[in-house]
Amino acid sequence: MKKGSLLLGVAAITALAGCGKTGIKVNPDKQKYVVGIAQFVPHVALDAATNGFKSKLAALLTAEGREVEFVATDAAGDPANCPTIISTLVSKDVDLILANATPCLSAAYTATSYIPILGTSVTDFGVACKIEIEGGKTKTNVSGTSDLAPLDGQVNAMKELCPDATKFGILYSASEANSKFQVDEVKKYLEAAGKTVSTYPISGSDTLTSVCNTAAAKEDVIYIPTDNFCADNTASINQVFEGAGKPVFAGESGICKGCGFATLSIDYTRLGEITGEMAFNVLLGKKDIREYEIQYDTNVKKLYVPSRCTALGIDVPEDAGYEVLPLE
């Protein structure tokens, strides 16, 4: 969209927002914005994204002489709670919704086409909202940041650190569509490298230990993608695999802290900051959210936990670019 057309489009949206809830809500002249935050579950990665978002947006608005009030809540890890907390934010007529993780984004997209929605910590927006993505744009009131790390790079890291492993098990939540997306991709890359791959979907907390025990008995290496359920249950996962002496490669740093020996991970604080910058542009009418491309953190890092690597007998090459991941 050309600059002149974009300005006209923003003006049109603003006018529509003032006469009934049609179009997409934009109020670039407001002095104080109210931003709703729906986070799926409290854990290291999602907390970092939320905090990065809040600090960046607040700093940008303060520099413009504006204010922001955050109305934040979480779904306690239960997808059934997401529609309720989103409905509350919609009823408050907030200026923008931050949907942190796939279940919250799905609920927000279903609940409103009027309030701008920015997702974060979402692997694939098309899967989350069941829509087509065109050139990185949803053409709806949704945009945001993806936490998809290079999955082929993660497979290469596993092969590098566990060169003798032939049997790989992938552990994930059966209820998370974005986890299944990662599982399919990683399975494809591993099988192309001649590895045997088995998948281990978890239906809930009551089956977690038994599924982990089955995987531990059969596999050489366990891979866990970016997965909210697993991130919320790393202590239980670690208890099984550490006891069995089986290495866990994690899809992100939060899961790695809880139960992994290494990861190739994005920075969730930076992901939140990028989303905060997007929110600033949307709220002030600098960007039409329908034309705002989904953003990524391209600065991925190779991280490892020395104590777990030592216990597992895994040697991390000094020249391979790995950094220590502190557990505290």
C-alpha cells in the first residue's frame, strides 16, 4: 500500500471506529491507551515476552508524552479459560489486545474483528487463527511476532551434540496445534538425516509421566518443541528423563532451563520488545494492522547447560558457538 493510500486508510478506519464498532479501532490522538494482555500460562518464556512488550511500549509512548494502562491476566494453562478472559478485555473496549501464546490468539481472533490484536509467542499465525497468510500479512485485525526458531538448525544442533544417536522421540502436547506443526517439520528433517523418529503426544497431566517413561525406555534423544504445556511441566519431565539418563533437546530456552541440556532459541524478551514496537505503531496509526507483516526475532542463540551435559557425557565443541544457559 502506498503511503498516501495508507494515510487515507487509517483515517477511514478511525472514522468508522467512532460510529459503531465496524472497521478496526484506531485512535491516534489519545493521550492514555488501555492495552489488554491475555497470557496463556505463567512461565519463563511467556513472562519474558510480556515484560519485554510492556517495557518497550511504555517507553515509546512516554517519549511521545503519552501513557498506557495494562490490564493483564492469564488463563492458568487452560485453553477453556481463554474465551472468558478475552471476552472481559473486549467488554472493557481496550485499545489493543496482546495475545501471548496460541490459545489466547485463537480466542481473541474469534472474539473481535474490531480491536487490534497482536499475538506473540505464536509459532504459526495461519494455524492459530485458521486463516491464510499472504506475504506475511493476515489482512485482518491480527498481526504480531512468531517464536518459530529455525527447526532445521535445531536438528543440526542435535546431530552435532549427539552424533551417535539414531532413535529420536518428540514429546509434545496433543492439544497445541502449533506444537504439531513443529513436530511434523522436525520429524521430516530427522528422517531425511536417516534417523528413526517416534512421536509422543501428551493428552494431559494425568498421562505425562507414563508417556515420558515410555519415551525414555525407547529413545536415544528426546526433542521438545516450543510447547506451553511442556514448558509448564518441566519439573515432572526432568524427573523422568534425568533419572533415565536421557538427553532432552529443547525448542526454547525456558524449557531448556527446566529439563534440557541444550537449545537453539530465540530471545523472548526481544520478541516482546518487537511486539511492543508494533503496538506503538498500530495505536498511533502509523501502521495499518491489516498490512503489518508478522515479525520474527532473527538473533537465535545456541545455548547449553554445562551440568546436564557433563552428567550425560555430552561434549560441547568449544568452537561451535554455544553459550552457557544459566539455570537461575
